[in-house]
Amino acid sequence: LEQRRDLGPIVALHADDAEVSNPNEPAPLRGREGAERFWKAYRDAFGEIRSEFRHVIEEEGAALLEWTS
């Protein structure tokens, strides 16, 4: 995603009923289509980018990622 702007691999990690959110969105984006919109908008906000994950929390049926870009 960061270097080639290829959304496919990261969107494929999301389930059909996924919810993606961040503090700047009033409501979660849903499904793979929502995930694609989320990641496209995120990537388009930067010229060049490199991210470092600070927290990854995984539970059955859910995950939370926190990172610095």
C-alpha cells in the first residue's frame, strides 16, 4: 500500500462484514468496499509514507491497529 499504492492486498485482509473506523469518520465504513474507501483515502493523503505499528490487539473476530505514519 505505501510504496506501490496497491489496495488489493490490504483490502483482501478484511472480511465481507468488516467495519473500519478512525476518529475522523462519523461512522464505520463497512465491508470490503468500505475498507477499500478507507485505505484509498488514507493513502491518498500522503505523497510518500512509511508506517510503524505501535499496538496490535487481536481478539476472536476483531483486531485493533495503532500506528504512526
